[in-house]
Amino acid sequence: MIILSLIIVLLTSIITYIGVKYMIPFAIRINFVDNPNKRKVHKKPLPMLAGAVFTVITIVGILLLSWLDYVSMGMSMAFIMAVVMLSSIGLIDDYYKTKSKEFSPFPRLLVQIISAFLVVQFGDYVTQLDLPLFGNIELSPVLGKLFTMVWIIFIINIINFMDGLDGLAGGMAGIFSLTFLITSILMNQPVSALLSALMLGVSIGYLPHNFFPAKIIMGDTGSTLFGFMIGAISVIGAMKTITVITINIPLLILAIPIFDTLFVFLKRIKQGRSIFHADKLHLHHRLLSYGLSQVQVVMLIYFLCISTSATAIFILLAIHF
């Protein structure tokens, strides 16, 4: 499993790097670019079709893992259908951005609900919670699927919300994918390990083109794909059989974007605005307002994510070894 994971990371990173490299001039040629506005940090139009490359590579990767009998046919088809739907609605959202328009969040939310449903229906879902203060809580199939769907939808959106600076969301996705790869190997979860390796390779291949100053961005097509895959991986891996130990693993790994998103949601509700209202309340915006450069902000958030991820791994090692 370890050798195959390393092979997947290497091949995927190379293919992603090449694919994104050739996507840059194509996106510019067809004018598929993200135009700057008062809320965005970049000052010039940026091509944003990297997410389309991610989609193709992810689908091919899932098909190969299914062909190798690592992923069941039902789960692979559910993942592929979800990826296609999320990427399609993300591409529509990105197209609106090329026209300097805002796409309604509700079609996106509907597609996210359907995608999360596919995972719990044909993949896996949480069946019990073992919490420190409440003990073991058995979840009925309906509650288990509902809990899992909410989790996946939440992770999709927190990754999307963090895609605000060059290299930020892509680097965070790489950190989370690497951490889930390690925890999945430690917990002997081959499916989540190999899917984590796939997303880690995508992140590694993308970052050279996206780190400051970015030559291309992934748009909603890419950020929702990363969010969906990370959310689903946590369900079929670290959260597959949730206990007092393992429930802390995905929560610790994703702590920074989770708490940032909850803070922004509460702030917007307090101000009487929609939780989907775009603003500059996110952590990276606030750090910029304190005078830090883009690179400094991104590296600081990387450090925080690495710290929480390392804590999760150390807890897992301490308990099991």
C-alpha cells in the first residue's frame, strides 16, 4: 500500500503539473479568466481552468483504482458521478466569474447534497459516535447518513472558502491529503490511503503554477473537488468507525479551516447577513489587514495546519503504538 501510494503521488503530480502548464495558455486564449474586484486580492485577470485538469485526473485515478480492485465498482461510480456534477456546477460558477457576475449558491448547495448522498448511499457513512461526555451513541442509518452528508458538505465549503490567496487552498489540500494518507496507512485503510495519495499528487503538481505570484487558479471547479474528496476520504478512512480517538483525527487535521468558517458564519449571522455573503472576514483576509504579505499569510496558515495535523498523527501513534 505504501509503495503504490508513492507511485500514485509521483505519477499524479507529474501529470497534473504538465496538464496545468498547458491549460494556462488555453484558458487565456478563450478568455476563461477570473477578473479582479474589490474583494479579491489579485490585481490582474488570472486563468482558472486548473480545476478541469483536476477533474480529469481524479476520474481516471478512481477508475484505475477500481480496475485494480482497490475501490468497489459501486463506490467508484458514486465518486465519479459526484465529481462530474460538482465540477460541472463549479465550471458554471467559474464561467460567471469570467463575466464578473455572481452565481447563486443554491444550485451549488443542491449539487453538493446530491454528491454527499451518493457517497453515503454507495460508499460509506458514520454508524456511531463515541464522545467523551456522552459515551457511545449508535446512529440509525438515517441519522448516520445525514450526519455524514452534513460533514461532507461542510468540508466542501470550508476548502472553497479558503481559496483566497495564491497557493493557500491548494497547499492546505496537500497538507490535509498527506495527513490523511499517513493516518489511513496507520489505521490500515487502503481505500482512503490511495485516494489521499491521488489528491496529494494533484496538489503537488498544481502548486508550482499557483504559488505567489500565481499563473493560474483552480476556481470553484478545483476547490469543490478538493473539498469533496477530502471530506469523503475522512468518512471512509479516519471516521469510518468513529471513536473518542478517531473523531478527533479529522477534526484536528481540519481544525484551522473549520474554526475559521464557523467564526465567519457566526459573524455574518450576528450582522444579519446570509452565511453565503462574500466578504473579507476569513482568516487570510484578516491577516493581510494586519500588514502581512501574501506569502507570509500563506506560510503562517500552512504552519498552523501542519501543527494541527501533526498533533492528530501523534495522538494516533500514542494510542495505537
